Amino acid sequence: MHQHKNEKLAEAIRTARALSNQTLIRPREAAAMLGISRKHLYDLADHPDFPERIHVSDRVVAWRVRDLEEWINSRSHTDASKKQGGSHE
């Protein structure tokens, strides 16, 4: 089962990278791209540092692939800084 989730994530990432920077992806694909549940995606969407939702219609939201990738990259830099920590003098 764990392997199946990894395959779905890998496919979502390949698909997202093949799309243009302005391409919008729906919550299912956005969650798969981030490796999280849709519920977690919506929880993150309430945070000010998370990419803005695009309201396609009254009941349809999406995210720009480019915005999600930039958020992922910013998190990678933040996480690396935290792991390095301060000096222990």
C-alpha cells in the first residue's frame, strides 16, 4: 500500500512538472504533489505563507503549480536552516 502512494505521488509530480508555470491543479493533484491529504491541504491553505487558492468558480478551487513549487522550495530552505541550528558556543 505504501508503494502505491509513492507511485501516485511520483506520477503527480511528473505531471505537474510537465505542465506550464501558469497551469492550475485541483486539490487532489495539489495534495498528491505535496504528499499530503486534501484535508491537510485545506488546513495549510488557511496559513498566510501558503500559496493563494484560485477560485475557478463558486465551488471549484485550484492552485498554480508554480506557486506550490515555490512554496516547496522555500520550505526546503527554511527546514535546512532549522536543522543547522545556531552555534553551540
